[in-house]
Amino acid sequence: MGDGQNGVLRVGFEPRLRLAFQGAKISSDAGLLVYRELDEAAKLTESAAGELFDFRIGRNICHSMTALLRQSIYSRLAGYEDVNDADPLSLDPVMRQVIGGRAANKQAVSASQVARFETKVLTEPGNLESLMGLTGRWVDSIRERKPMKKLILDMDSSVSPTHGGQEGTAYNGHFGCDCYHPLFVFNQDGDVESAKLRPGNVASADDWRSVMEPVIARYRPGRSTNTSGATRRSRSRGCTTCSKPRAAATPSASRPIPCFKNTPHTC
């Protein structure tokens, strides 16, 4: 083993090999680079941040809305669910690069900054409304580059366990825990078309119209969504154990789409 110079160790059998203790340059989140490539191609987070109202004022603003939104999203993609994880992530070399801007050369968003962004900025009424339609706009953006030939919509509920006194949390007998009971609509490619966060004790099909009908409206003939005829061949599916299908108005009169009535039980 050769002598260390400037904190770098070299081995005798391979002079080009260097051993360095530089933990700040090590990351286990390199997979985020692939997501960032897709993001950059479709301008997903950039366009989304442009629709959010930024009421911050003063000269001490360190990160743009785009950077804040990216760290909020990418940290979840990497499996970091807690805001407290933002502090160590702010030093992660991959996270700093995928966020971009000031973070690329200095430090990414801190835990306190992420907390203020998610609890104050995103909860502003206009921003909440913008976020509700965000997934649909992202799907439309991708479809402009890759039109779909058919459309299948899947509706199902899920469970999001809670561990405290969060607003709307309630005990759900089917899942056996305190939770939220969100409802989702996916297309045949697994993309989230729409979602709604609901209290934990509502039935699976509760308020399904507010989730499904805006999606159907986006795909009706005459809309700008590029589906290459998908609105003429479309169908929807739902969890049959939690709902009762019935015919409803469809983008095409030739094929009814099964929609879902609420049921008295909670599951």
C-alpha cells in the first residue's frame, strides 16, 4: 500500500486505482438519474412548479419552486418518506444534481425548508387545486410524444396508515388500522390519472365520481389529449368486492363504461 497524499491512498499493483474517504461523493440513489432524464425530456416538474403560486418574498430565498418540488418528489421516489430525511439528502451528490440550480453546487433543500413548502406553500388553496390536476397533465404531456391506441381505466382504493392525530385519519375495520383511504384511477400503463385523499372510514367507492369523471372528460372526443382514437375504444374497471357496476355516460356512445355505486360497508 502506497503512502497517502491529500487523503488519497494508492495501491502498488495498479497505480491508477485510488482509495479515498470521501463519503459525500457516495450515493445509493443513482436510480434517480433515470427519473430525472424523463423529467427533463417532458419538463414535468418544471411545468408543474410554474403553475404553483409562490408567496415567498425577501432576499433570503435559497431554492426555486422547481427545486423544492423536485426534492419533495424525488425523495419519495427514493423511498424516503419522512421530511426529516431531507437534511442528509441535502448532501447527497445524486440528489443535489437531480434537483439542480443552487443545489448542484452547494446544498439541497433542508428539512425545515421542505416542511414549510409542503405544509404552507402546497396547502394554499390555489396550489391544492393545481396539484389535483397535476397527474392528468403529466399523462397528457407524455401522450403528446407517445399517443395511446386504447384506454383502460382501473379504479381502486388503497390504505395509507397514519400514526398520530392527523386531520381525517380514522380507524378502518377492513385494514385494521388508523389510516387514510385514498382512491386512485390508473390507465392501462400504470400511470396515475387521478387520485383523491379521503378519510379512513369511508367506503371504497365513496365519492368516486369526483375522481373518475374528470378523467373521462379529458378523453372525450374534441379534447386536445392525443390518444389516437383511444376515446373510441375505452373501458374502465373497478374493485368488484367494493362496488356495484352500472352503465354510465361514456366518451363513445357505442361502448358503455361500467361505473360504480357506493356500498354501505367499509372495506
